[in-house]
Amino acid sequence: MAGDILGIGISGLLAYQRSLATAGHNITNVNTEGYSRQRVDLATRPAIFSGDGYVGTGVSVENVRRMYDGFLTTQVRNSTASFNQSDYLHTLVSRIDNLLADPQAGLTPALQGFFNGVQGVANAPGSLSARQVLLSESTTLVDRFHYLDARFSELGNSINVDIGNVVKEINSFAQGIASANQDIALATGSFSGAPPNDLIDKRDALIVELSKRIAVTSIPQDDGSINIFIGNGQALVSGYRAQSLSEVQNQFDPSRIDVGYKVGASVVNVTDQLNGGKLGGMLDFRKNILDESRKLLGNIAIGLSDTFNDQHKLGQDINGQLGSDFFTVPAIQVQPRVLNSGSGLVTASLVNPDAVTTSDYRLTYGGGNTYTLQRLSDNQTFPINTGGTSPYTTEEFDGFSLQLTAGAAVNDSFLIRPAYSAAQNIGLSIKDPKNIAAAAPIRTSTAISNTGSGAISPGIVNSPNNRVSLQFTSATTYNVTDITTGVSLAQNLPYVSGNNIQFNGWTAQVSGAVVAGDKFYIDKAVTTADTANVGVGAISPATVNPPDPNLRDTVTITFNNPPTTFNVAGATTGSPVAVIPYVNGQAISFNGWTVKLTGAPAAGDVFTVGANTNGVADNRNALLLSQFQTQRTLNNGTATYQDAYGQLVASVGTQTHQAKISRDVQEVLKNQAIESRDSLSGVNLDEEAADLVRLQQAYQAAAQVISVSDTLFQTLLGAVRR
């Protein structure tokens, strides 16, 4: 019996010794990151049957168990990935917000200074100093576009560096997890399946660190290892093997670093599939904020340069020459895919800046005469058939057209980016202040010999952007109406299929059989046929070269007797020219200009429209240019230049605020997840101290059992000796 008591006492002594050691291990690791507290599970030893029944044999250590919950641990990983994505996104977007909203570095002061310069020329059109100030302010405005775009570019380069660094960190942690998997599997197999708790804690800590860089999904395996997946199911860790991510160049933009994943012998670009963590934050920022902000700024550059140029070309400079481009209109960026094998070329031309969006487009050659244009913002596709013509000019898509040259191989692709680099490429075309077209190129006059009270307005130059209709009155005649101004440009013109039709500085051709009532439209150089047309006539794309080539020819308007009609002499563009009914205040248009006749002219009264000779002090075009500061010329006529920039600033400001809210929310969720996990897995010193007292007492009691056993044994020996 003494021997049984001794064995029982020894079993208790060993069990509580192990329990005390485990409690001490918990206490000493109270500040160890990722440590999960451990508990010793005790079990009764199998009882031995005796004649009087089953007799207990003591206690054994069944397991040293981690206090762990897989669901809580997964919550910590997921919330950590979400918080780090939101936190890094907020850090990055705040940089753009501070840049754009800066009252000194933003675009607003440069725009204000530019239009102050325009107004200065309008106030003193003959002043070379005022003109020089305008050129100086124009240079400042262009430089500000370049400065802001350069800051965007620098952020993009910074993202490239960060992607490379984070990819290296992800690979390092993946390798560490794979190595830990091997150690855990070996330890588990070597010790009868008992889990190596501290190794598992180390691996869990590595996974949490990995989730700070990228969102992960984990699946435990039977041997104790764990598989890690990222993105859309790409295996990052499989058992003892880690799959490395890599830096790859974007197929369309070699300056842009993406993330690659090796599949077999090839590397697949998985950038768009990754999320979470620091990497997810920077990819989200680059795609949805940095790129969009850069393109919105580019849209302003396109709209400003194109609309200002259009009006400037309708003016006359101090030397009496017609105006030219004031700004260099940014070219639309077309980037061929680096894997293209054909020799086909693609260029893009701006047609209507109002219709340009911030989306990018992908053009893919499908073989034969077919291409497909895909708008990447919504994935809408537009089929293109060249009909075998090369080079082939497409119709207008969202404000631009494409010129396709044969030679592409099947599946060759091109990325079209209308606004992406526009702010970088805008420039100043005018270098000489004398070339600023402040005056109007036409001048009206009233003959001194006139006896009536009739008057003629100063006149305006018709814009090539006006919406004009061609309405067929028969199969062989048509009328031309400027819908924007409501003025008739021509009536009953003879129709010859394929002949040039020229008004307001544009040229187009209508060909094929038409019927009375058919209509065609020219609107900002975009030509369309009315959907109700019955004939088979078609209209070509328009070419624009404003103003009308006959704009400054001398045209005389002479009133007949009685002065209810008048004749026009010297006009090349416009009709009719004889016996035109006079309506007080009604506008008439010839040679690309429009004037109004008012009052009561007398028979024989003459009015003249001609070149504005020596119009140095004329400010009419400068006044029209100054009106662009408040005119809603962008975003389909809904925003001024300043409004458009304000919308960009507001958009980035809103995204910054949303990113901060998201970061704060994710931080709360992460902390709650950590608290929930630590309530189960964390070490509580008070609890461990109480356990030490309890276990010490149990250890002492077990030692007392051994002592009692020894006393009994000695008593038995003494009895035998007697």
C-alpha cells in the first residue's frame, strides 16, 4: 500500500511541477508579442482493480494546451489587414489633399493671375507691357500645371519604391511561415502529436505581421502546417514551400511597377487582385485617387487650352494677323503593349474636350478589319471596322477619335489615356506679346452718305464649335442653320454628292442619295446624321481650320428701293445674296461672321463689313477671352475652369475625410479583435499569481503524500525487524 501511495504522490509531484513551470512560463512571457498563455491539462491515471474494487493510481499530464481560438485569431488578422490598408491610404491621400488645397501651390492663384492678365489686355489692348504681363501669368499657369503633375508623378514613383519594399517583406514573412511550418510538423511528429505551442505562437505572429502588408486567408493542414493564400486564391505558402511575389513592369507603362505571381514558367500580373494591408492601401491609392486626380487635372488642362485656343484663333493680333493657338493642346497618350508583335500604329486626336472623361481605354486588334475599344471605367465596348482602309479615322468616342494604321497582329493592344499626361504636356505657344489676338478681325462701318437711321452692330466671328444643321429641302437642295445662334447661314444651296460644305471654319462632305427632310449636324467638329433620316446619305467627319477663309473679304450691304429688302455683294459663303427681306434686329451671317441691322435704313444706304485694319486699340476678342473665367465651358457646360479645379479639390478632400473615418473605424475594430483574443489568450498576472499559490499548495500536498508513504514504509520495516 505504501508503494501505491508513493507512486500516487510522485505522479502528483511531477504533474504540479509541470503546472508550476507552465505558470512561470506564462508569467515570464507576459510582454512577449503574440504569446498565447498555456494551461496544463491533467487526467486521472487508469485505476487498478483489486478485490475491493478499483483503486486510483494518481494523476498524469495529458497535454500542455494553448489558450487559442481560431475565429478570434482570424478576426485579428483580417482587422489588422483592413486597418493597415486604411491607415496607409489616409497617409497618402492626405499628401494630395494638402498639395491641391494649398492656397499658394494650388492651381487657383495661378488661374486668377492668368485672367487678371487677360483683363489687363482687355483694358489696354495696345499696351505691350499689359501683353507681357499676360504672357508672364500664362507661363506661371502652365508651370503650375507642370508642378502639380510633377508632384503626382513623384508620388507614383514613391509608390513604385514602396511596392518593391513591401513585396520583399511579404516574401520574407512567407519564407518564415514556411520554415515555421516545417519545424512545427517535425516537432509534432517527433513527440507523439503534441503541438509545439511556442513555435505555433511564433508562426501566428508571423502571419499577423504578414497581414499588415497584405490580406491573407489561412487553411490548417493535418501535419500541423498552415497554407496561406492571397488575392483571388493565389497560394503564398503551401506546406514547407513559399511562393515569392515579384516586381514587374506594367505592360503598357514601363515606368509603373506592378506585382507579379509566378505560375509555372511565367509571371502573371496580379496587381488588381490584391487587397488589404499596406500593399492594398498603396494600390488602392494609386488606382482610385492618384490616377484619377492626375486625370481630372489633365481634363482641366485640355479644356482650358482647347477652349481658349478656339476663341483666340478667332481674333487678330497687334500686327493685323489672325490669332493662332495660345496654348499647346496636350496630345492624347497612346501606349502600345510591350508584348505587341505587329507593326500597326495608333494615334488619337482630340475632337471635343467637353466630352473627354477621366477613363482610360484599351484598343485590341481582333484580326481582319476589326478592332474593339473598351472603356475601362465601365468596361463598355465599341466595335470598330476599318473596312480595309489604312490609315483609318474612327468616329468620335468620348471626345476623341483614333487613327489606325495597318500592320497590327491579332491581340495587339494599345492603352489610350486622353487626360492622364495632359497637365504635364500643356504648353504656351505664344512667345511674342504682339501675337496676342486681342482684337476682332472684322470691322463694320456705315457709309457717310447714308440718310436713314439704320445701324449695323460691330459683328462677331462665328465659332467652329457652334452646332449647325444641314436640312435638305429636296433631293438636290439644302439649308444651313447655325443652331447655337439661331442664324440662317445659307438657303437652297445646290447639293452635289461628295462636294465640300464649308461654314464657320469647318469642312465636311455629304454623299449619297438624300430626300427632303433629311438632316445632318456638325457640333464641335463631330458630325452626325439625324436618326429620322429616310435617305441613304452619309456625312463625313469634319475637318476644322477656323476661321472662314473669306472672313476678312469686304462685303457690302445695300438697301433697295423701297428699303424693305437689301442685297449683299462680295460674300463668298452664305445665301441668298439678293433681295433679302429686312427685319429690324434680325442677325445675318456671311463669310463666317454675324451682324445685326437695326433702325430704319433708307433706300441706297450702304453698310460694310471688312478687315479690321489697324485695329490696335480693339479689345473685342480680349473681352470674349476674359469671359472664360466665369463661363461654364467644361464638363459638358456645367463648370468653369475654377469650378472644375474646385471639384477636384473637393473630391480629394472628401476622399481624405472618408479615409480618416475608415481608418478610425478599422482601428477600433482591430483593437476590439485584439482585446477579444487577448481575453482568452493573453496572460493575466493576477490569475497566474493565484494559480501559483494553488499549484504550490497542491505540490506541497503531493510531497506530503510522499512523506506519509515513507513513514508508513518505515513503520512496516520496523515491524518486520521485531
